[in-house]
Amino acid sequence: MNSTLKIFVYPHQKDDPFASALLPAAGDPGGNYASESYFKKSIFKSHFITKDPNQAHLFFLPFSVAALRNDRRVGVGGIKGFVKGYVSRISREYPFWNRSGGADHFYVCCYSVGRSATETAVEVKLNAVQVVCSSSYFLPGYIAHKDTSVPQIWPRHGEPPRRSPENRTTLAFYAGALNSRIRKDLVGIWENDEEISVHRSRLKTPYAEALLGSKFCIHAKGYEVNTARIGDAIYYGCVPVILADFYDLPFADTLNWESFSVVVATAEMRRLKEILKGISHGEYVRMQRNVVKVQGHFRWHKFPVDFDAFHMVLYELWLRRSVLRLSSYH
């Protein structure tokens, strides 16, 4: 992939009325939805870009849902119309969408409102690859196996901190807003437990010590199935425990999640301690070491680094690229 994959990005000028949504944003990305901005910045700096669309394996639709949401001309209610109009525009100006029906096109979105971005652009929803954080099978806009999941990752600088398995004294940790039934059930069941540390709101102090001091860190579905907690756990060397049913985990086609995480069906929440304590010390140490091994896959950089989050997303796309080369490509 690294030497072969070529991607054509639909070009836009700085004086385009919607340049803020179509070109990389200035400054460093931040917050829960930074992955969307980091990907766009990375691809424009990478060697995967080709200016010759006839050499491209994939075509990138560079609109930013996060930017469109904050644009007063568009807003949440106008995103669907913008996406439909954008695809109509490129299909008139270029031949590439029409010859494949959009099957070799993709867009990236980490913002929650992106789940409805393609409601009126049915051909995008059905054909194009959607690289999204909200990769739940319950979402009508997400199609498993065609689409793929990108993790929410907070921007962090420097190497991840280290804490040995022997010095992690809390069995499991969770803190966050109670904005879903799963989170409410989790707190209701385990709030007063002496070994599982759960909190009914966000901590007022930094999470770092709690994450470093815990063997397992719980990801429980909130308003959306995706949160930054999986990335947080991995950064701090804490084995993720995932309480979210029917959810495509990030990079699921590439990484063996069973080797560094624990997936627990929400129906088994009352057995959480039994399940975690049933993992032997040796098995836990192996899993924790594997968490450290995959940390590099869950990091963004100003300039792409081999095997980082940017390259992992591209590899998922590489696996989905069309095997049919139309004669009109040549």
C-alpha cells in the first residue's frame, strides 16, 4: 500500500466560498473530533496524493462535517443539502463519480451529526466508503463491511506515560456523563464497589492518574457509540473494556482486538467483575503489553508517521478499494 496507493482529492481554491470546509483548517486540531481534521491535514502532506485522477485508486471528498456544522450558512440542518449539492457538482464537473457510482470515493467524519449527512444523498450512503467515528450497526447511515471506523483520539504530544501492571491497583475505572441507559446501568450496579471505580459524572481532576492506576478502563456507550475513552485507555496503557453492542471497533480489519481489550456484552454487565477477575495475571500482563504495542496506531502526527492512525485509516481504505479497473481509467 505504502508504495502503490494513490488518492485524488477534488481540488478547491482558497477563494472558494466554502474553503473552510473543503481545505485543511489552520492551526492544530483539538477536542473530541480532532481525528477528522488530522486526517485531512495528513493526507495533504502525504505522498499518497496524485494530481492525475486516472492513476487514482480512490477519490477523497474533502468536505468537513464539523466545519459545516459551525458555518452559519449551513449549520446542522443544512449539512444534508450541502453534501447532496456537493456530489451533484463534482459529478457534473468530473467523470469519476459517475463511472463508479461513487464506489471508489470516500469521506471522513468524526462529528456526531455526520450520521445524517448522507440522508438525502442516497448514492453516497449506499456506495461511497464512509470513514466515521459513529460506526454503530443501529445507525441507518452506516453500512458494515463497506464503511469503516476511525477512532476519536485527543491530540497529545510526547511519548505515552508508563506504569507497570504490578503498580496498577484499581481493577477497573469509569467516569463520564450519564447520557445513556448503559452508563446509568453501569453506575447503578457498580457505583459502591470497592474494586471497580465508577463515577456518575466527569472527574473534576485530571483523568491521567485514574487511567494509569487501573488495570482495565471501561468504554460504555453514551449518546453515541463512539467516545475518546478507548484512545485514552490505550494512551495510558490501560486495557480497554468495551461495553457497546453492534459496534465496529476502529481498525477492526487490521488489529486483533481480543489480544489487547475485553469486549463485554451489555447484557453481561452484572458479571463484569467476574469476567475481569477471571482473567489470570499472566493473561492480563500479556494484554497490557499488547496495549503498549498498539499505542502507535492510535496517534496522529503533524506529519504522517508509518503505522500511525493516518496510515491505519488508509490501510482500511486500501482493503476496500475496488478490484475492478474500468477501461476508462487508462
